[in-house]
Amino acid sequence: MHVTLDKSHIRWLALIAGAVMSLPWVGATSLFLQGGKLLVASALLTFAFMPVVIRVAKSMGAMDYPDERRVHQQPTPRIGGLAVFLAVNITLLLNFNYSVELKAICISGALVALVSLWDDARGLSASFKLMVQLIAVGILLKSGLVLEFGQHDWLLQNLGQPWGEILDEGVEYLLTALWIIGITNAFNFLDGINGLAAALAATMCLLMGLLAAITGQMVMFLLCVAVAGAALGFLPDNARYNRPARTFLGDVGSTYLGWMMAGIAVMGDWSNSSVLQAYAAPLLIFSVPIFDMIYTTVARILRGDVSNFREWIAYVGRDHLHHRLMYLGMSQARSVLAIIALALIAGLAALVIVDVDLLHAWILLAQAVVVYGVFSFVMVWAARRVGQNN
């Protein structure tokens, strides 16, 4: 008997397989076997949920229409990231004992995702979205999820108690907020061509997962691969370079992935060698969105496109790294591969930097500066090809 599976059957099989693999396995299993199970489970769930999410997008009117700033040619549902959000939370709910910090990451991530979903469907001002992100950061800070740099003795010596300690904590709170909101929005800015945001999120999460395994943080490893799997499961419906994408991540997907990755980075303990190495490792893994945000911000100020913070958060343009690579004649697929290669170059250095001495740590950081310096010249060259100043 010959059985033919159509697309709907494949999605149903993915749903069943994803649900089964999401269930906890009884008995001891290897760490990497558990990680592989979670990776596949979250990927299958994202893939299985996509047809329903696409129908919801069409019913809500959450469609992305072509214009001069877009690279696609037809209206496309833009809340595909909702499937990613659902897959991550189902996988985590079934497999993790929630710590206070993980609860805070998931609750704040859900808040940001739901507001972004409304923005995709109806539109919200940039200032309102920023206000919600600040509230979500407050949830993280309340849970104790804070970047810690140790006691600044000079603050205590010069200001005494309690002002020195208050200022010390205030600096750490401020840096935590800047990191979470900065990474979230920097990653959102990179969601401009098919496959890029999801592939980059998967790459960064897998690198963080490997770093967690190297540093003995097994729960962090499993958390990272669960998020990576959901991002990978989005690619079949988005990374379609010979045909139109079925859906886009939308802000609900890109901001959610950025928020989760930024929160996981704060939650981890990345090196016992020195503060420099502990923070250099995640900086290297997140260096692509950080570089893109810094470069485009400086370029827009120099061009006179933005002159204040309100203009900066509202500005949308085709001057990001992926746009510049396409100006050089690269296809969408090759631009994605080039950016993933850049992320791997910096991210693999992060896996080494946690265990080397300070001299070699500085050398690895200098290597990253040289690589991004080269890419800065590439971006300037690409801009000049299309008549931009920088």
C-alpha cells in the first residue's frame, strides 16, 4: 500500500513528535542526549504551530506589506514568532524546575512578546514599547537578575555607607537595563531579510549553550538549546530564497528571542578567571547585533538622520549590516551566511577566552576589534555604492 503524506500530515506528525519529545525522560540520560531532545522538540513544535499562527495573522490583519524599505514583494504574515514563543514556553514548562530568575525571564519575555504582538497587529509607538520594556526590566531586577561587578571599594571609601553601596547597586541596575533593552532592540533591528534573525538566534544560543557546558552550567546549556531549537524550527517557513517566505518573525519573534538571549546571558556565570573574561565571552557571542547597532547609530548621527533619542528609536532605514552586504551584490542567502560566519568567528573565540590568561584574552578581544574594523570599511564601501555618506 502506497501512502502519500501531504503538507498538513507532515505538520501533524511534527506536532505529535514534538509533543512526545517535549515530555521529560525518566531515568538518567547524558547531557547532550537531553539537549538534543529539547533542540528537536522545540524545533518540531515551532514548525507544527506555524499554519495556525499564519491563519491567526491573516485574521488579525498582522500583515507586512511591501514598500521602499522592504525587500519582499508580496504581503506576508508577520507574527510567525508567535510559534517560536509558544514552542519555547511549552518546552521549558515541561522540562525545567523554574528558579526565581528563570521565572522572571519567562514572565518578562511574555510581557514583551505580547506587547510586540499587538504592535505587529495594530501598531504602537516606539516610546510606549520602550516603557513596557522598562517595566519588564523591573521584573528582572526584582528577581535579583543583575549584572554584578563586585564591590567597588573606591565608591565605599569616598562616599561611605550607605551612599557608596547604593551608587554601586544603581550602576549595576543601569548596566543591566542597558544590556537587556540594548540587545533586545539590536537583535530586532537585524530582522530584515529572510532567515537572518532566526539563524543568528540559533547560532548565538548554541554558542551560549556550548559555553555553558564548558563552564559546567548544565541547566543553562539545556535552556539555550531549547531556545535555539525553536529558532531553527522557524527557518523552513521563512528562509525560502527561491520562493516567497510564508511568514516573518515580526516584532513578537525578534524582540522575544532578543529578550530571552539577553536574559540568559545575565543569568549565566561565564568565567571564574576574571571579570574581564566573564563579560567578554557573552559580548563576543552577541557582537554582531552590538556592532550593527553601534555602527548604524553613529552613521545616522553623522548623516544627520537622527538628532535625539526619540528620533533614534523611531528611525527605520535600509542601512544595517545585511542591507550593506546586499548593496555589494550578495543575495539574501549569501548575506545570511556571511553574517552567521562573522558570528561564529567571534563566538568561537568566546569559548576559548574564559580559560586563557589575561594576555591571551586581550589578544582575542583585539582580534574581534580587527574583524569588525574590516567590516566597518565594508559597510562604508557598500554605502558609497548606493550614494550614502557612510
